[in-house]
Amino acid sequence: MADETKILAEEYKSKIQQKELDKAAFTEEQRLLRTLGPKRWAEMRQLIKEQVDQLNVEMGHEAISWDDPHSYRISITRKGDGAKLEQY
């Protein structure tokens, strides 16, 4: 019986440790999202804008417009048919 109790106690300790590790990992992930997320989003927006501009240069006219100056979203429109891509 003592061996079974020891095994159960070890399993329970292991579960508690895993929960603590999961909580710490979640907290760190949230911190990274708060600190790095906005920077990465801005970098991605800038890269997309540069690609849109480069495509328009290659096309010789504004084939795609960058519609949105807001920092929290992306909005581009294909001029030929008005198809729009938006991401918030």
C-alpha cells in the first residue's frame, strides 16, 4: 500500500509541476506577444506595403492600392475588379 501511495504522490507532484511549467510558459508567451507583437505586426505591414509598391512599379500603374493607414489593420484593393483583402 505504501508503494501505491508513493506512486500516486509522485504522479500528483508531476502534474503540479507540469501545471506550473505550463502557466509559466503561457505567461512568457503573453509577455512576448505584448512586447514583440506590435513590432512584428508593423514589420509585416511594412513588408506588404513594399511588395505592393514594387508590384505597382513592375506593372507600370497602380494595380493594387494600399488603402489603410491605420496601424492595426491591412487593407489592399486590386484596381481591376475591386477585390479587397482586409486583415484586422
